[in-house]
Amino acid sequence: MLLLAGGAALCALLPLGFIGWIAIETGWQTALALIWRPRVGELLANTLLLEICTLPPAILLALALAWLTERSDMPGASFLSWLTVAPLAVPAFVQSYAWVSLFPRFHGLPAAALVSVLAYLPFLYLPVAAQMRRLDPELEHAAASLGQSPARIVLRVVLPQLRLAVCGGGLLVGLHLLAEYGLYAMIRFDTFTTAIIDQFQSSYNGPAANMLAGVLVLSCAGLIGLEWLLRGHARYARIGSGAPRPAPRRKLGRWRLPALALPLALASLGLGVPALTLSRWLMAGGDASWQQGALAAAMATTLGYAAAGALAAVAAALPMAWLSVRAPSRATRFLESCHSYPGALPGVVVALALVTVTVRIALPLYQTVATVVLAYVLMLLPRALVGLRAGIAQVPIELERAAASLGRNPARTLLAVTLPLAAPGIAAAMALVAMGVATELTATLLLAPNGTRTLATEFWALTSELDYAKAAPYAVLMILLSLPMTALLHAQARKTLNA
């Protein structure tokens, strides 16, 4: 198991090693010349402005929505919670397509910030809502008995306990902002990812694109470090006898209708605009838009890649998941961190690493299905690891020991006992990976064999030609494929809340 997990960890370290190798090979003088350019400064400014304009409003909206759905007597709180999470089913580049096709002059930083908030708000809402419902109301009652006003209770008691959820969700959103390509390319807002792909596709300028990728990785590392500093080292566990009571629901009174307008307005923007746009273009295209020959081929290719990526990622993550549960140690924690860090890397960095390695070392693998699937595995390995780890942890180790006492060797015990009992976690992990593959755009554009058509790449090609009517069915199918995953995430979050 250690050998298998170590091999997977070495593969996961490939993008990081690629960045260092390219910097050394390029030469420090050339590398510095490529980095210290006005263009890089402009991209850094755009990135900083995008983070500043997106994260604070997203955090405030997530806190407000979590309080309304978990702590107030707002009618239909469960349904409104689902509405808040549902935009996850709409890929970010489909969101931008919906807004741009409805408002052709919808470009620049304000447009990028608005669509980013709508697309990525659920990543903040889910952890904040989960944490808010688990808060012990006795702390708030104690603060009130000491004369604290409701506003001071929120600032001094509630918000500090939500720090981990806010920092974790904010980090996830911030990393998505750094990695996203389709959303900002369509809205014509330059980021590192759009610049890297433009540089690579227009002139195949490897060193320039690779140095931009290095700066992008450093930006990700800086964001992770900032989250670590803001998170702090405080403890948040409840100490004492008994169990915390559920928090009472606050009555909104005459503020009920105005408060109800917030989640409905966000749902109208995050779901209504895509629904309106897609309906409009589907009606304009008529039956012909569904009779495209490439549509069925793209659907089949997407499903094939999703299945292959899910199976490969789960197989690669399985040894590490088993070790982290059954044999935790310093070595396994190190290997686990190697498996997890690719989740913080933009897909374009992983794709560039594989392009360079295949072109220079393994040319027969360049633009092959195997390389594309390997990219999916590296990018989505953390998703597979999380699902597998949870599934294996729910299997009693006593059953494995009983199987061993009956003469089963470790491999047969794993296959006959552990994996069947961990099937729900394995299925969830495969679903997480498959849905990520179904809507992945960046790596597929750079690595897929010539002539490959997935729902995402075909949608992107048609929107690049401004053929929005033909692109609409591809967007609808991607949303339909993503809906089960979104429902699973929401259901698991509610299950965690009720646990």
C-alpha cells in the first residue's frame, strides 16, 4: 500500500516539479525577464482586484443566507437552502455565456465579479451554514445575560466561531478565481489563466506561458498562506457535560418579506438568467439545435471520459485512503498532503506540465486519451481521496480482522470485505470526480487529441463562433449531468447538519 501510495504521490508532484524544472532550464535571467514585465504586473493587479471585489460580498452574502436559512423562521428554509446551492449545477463558463448573450456589452471587472459571486457563492454558503447550525446557543445566551447587545453577540460570539468555515470556503472560492478560464475569457477580463492559454495557443511560447504558470502557482501559495494566518489556532470544540441544544429560530416579523427577497433575488440571477438565456436560444434554434450530429458524439465522449477519469482517480486514491484510515503515521500524512495539494493547482498548470513532459520525454503520449485521463486524475485526486476516506472509515476494522482470522489474505480482505462495505463512499467519490470531468474545460482544450469533442469543448467552440443557438443544448446537457452531484452535495451537507 505504501509503494502504491508513494507512486501516486510522485505523479501528483509532477506539476510542482515541472515548474521548478522549467525555471532552471529557462535560466534565471530569462525567467526574471519574463516575470518582471508590465504584462505580469497588469495580470497581478487584475487578480488582486478580482479577489477583492468577489470575496467580501460573497462572504457577507453567505453569512446572511446561512443565518436566514438556519437561524430564522423564514418559510421554506430547506427549499431556499437548495436554491442557494443549485447554481453549482451551472458551470461557471455557462453562467458567463448566459449573461453575455443576454447583455452583449457585459464585460470587464464588474461583470467578472458579479458572475463569480453567483457561480461560487455555494462554496462559501455550504460550510458556513453547516457550522452555524452546529453552534452552541448557550454561548449566545451567556453573552446576553452579561448585558451584551445582539449586535455585539454576533460580532464577539457568533462570527469568531465561523472563522474556520469562512476561511475554508473563502480559500476554495479564491482558488477557483485563480484557476477559472472560460468565465473570464468570455467576459473579456484578463487573468493569469486566460493569458497562459492565449500565449500557448497563439504562439506556443512555452517559456513565457510556463513562467506565467509559475507566478500563478505562487499566487495560489500566497492565498493558502493568507488563509492559514487568518484561520489562527483557536479551539472551537464544546467542553462540558451534556449535548448542545439546537438554536432557537429567530422571528423575522415584518422583516420576513424583505429577507425572503435576498435568496429569491440571488436564485433569479444565478438560475433565472441561465434558464432564460438557454430557453431563448433553444427556441431560436428549434428542433435543429438538438439534431446536430456532434451532440451525440460529444455526449458519448464526455460520459466515456467521466467514467475513465472516475475509475482511474478512485483507483489511484484508494491506497492512500486506506493508509490514512488504517495506518496513520507521519509518513502517511506526508503522502496524503502530496495527494491533496493538486486541488489547489489551476488546471492549466497541470495541463502545461503534461504537455511539456509528453512533448520532450514521451512524445507518443502527446494528445492521447491516456494523457487526458492522467490530467483528470491529478486535478481531481483530492475529491476521490475525501470520498474514499469517509467510506473506509465507516467500515469496522473488526470485520477485516475476522476475515483475516478465517484465512483471507489482506488483498482478498480488501476486495471481499472493505470495498463492498465502503461502496457508498466509493460511489460518492466516483460521482464527485465524474462531474468534475464532465464540465472540465482547460485541460481538455490543451491535451485532448485532435478532433475530440466533449460537451465542454464543443460548447466553447460554438460560443467562440458566437453560435449561441447551437451551443445551448450542450449547456443544458452539462447542467443535467451536474444536477445529481449538486443534489448529493446538498443532501450530504444536510445529513452532516443533522448528525
